[in-house]
Amino acid sequence: MMPLGAGKAEVALEKIAKSLLEKDALISGMIVLHRSEIEAGDLHGLLERLGPETPPKDLNVIAASTLLAVEGYVDTDAEIYEIPACREFYQRKCEKWTPWLFAGSIWTADLMAIVLACLPRVICIRRGADLVVRWEAEDMQAFLQKSLPTAAWLHHRAGIGKEDGCSLLMASAAYVGLPFSE
């Protein structure tokens, strides 16, 4: 169960900052995508900010501590994984490059919202102030089978040791509900 607004496409920066301060979370930065990029399917901006050519020192800073936000959807209360254009954008991005579990902050619902947008089938049922979200286990498994090796490679490229990298991957996997075993 996710609270409504946890994966809101447009979230006020003040609300994010307040939430992070309350959690004493470490956030290294924020990558903001605009609705026009999403709807045009323009992957260039995101690849430029978080792509295969990102320098190792920058990768080290953003590991598991970056917020990935979408702006321009103030006219809807939908979560990003409910907006067809967002789902299509993230799914296309995921086919080309899957850095989400490496970069996304596990301190917020942001990472889970992006993972859900990448899955081919997500069912959302609203119950009062809560949103019940269901997905197929095999879809999540397929996403993780593609994303975890990419995340491990990015940790290696960033100079993050195997033990620390494994801890970050275990935290990300647990975050999306995957029981992690060595």
C-alpha cells in the first residue's frame, strides 16, 4: 500500500525538502524531467545527466541518493506510474539504460514510483487516502534481473567497493520487496 501522492508526478520541492529533513535522509541531488521531455519521449536529457559516460566521481556521489522528479503535471493527481506518457518514457528508458536501482533514493517513494512505471502491468486501486498498487511478480523479477547487474556495474565504475555496493543493492532490492539472499 502506498500513500496517495507518494509517486505524484509533480511534487513541491518544499514538501520534498521537509520530508527529507524529517527522515534525516542523505540526498545528493535531483534530476528533474519536464513533461515536454516525457511526452516527446526525449531520452537525451536524461542520458546526458545519468548515462554511460557519467564520470566515476559523479557516479559515486549520486549512488542511491538521487531524486528523479517529473514536472509539468500540476493538472493531475495521478501517480507517475498511472500516466501513460510517463510509463512509456520510463519503459523506453529502461530498455536503453537501467540505472534506477543504482541512483534512486531509497529514502523516498520516488524510486518505487519509477520502478512501477517501468513494469508492463500495474493495477492501482484507491481506498480513501491510500493507494493499493499491485504488480505481477514475474514483471518485477524481469525488471530486477536487468537492473541489478547494471547497478552492480555502476557501483564498480564509481569505485564503490564490493561490500558497500552489495549493501546498496540489498537495500534497493529489499525496498522493492525482493527477499535478497547472498
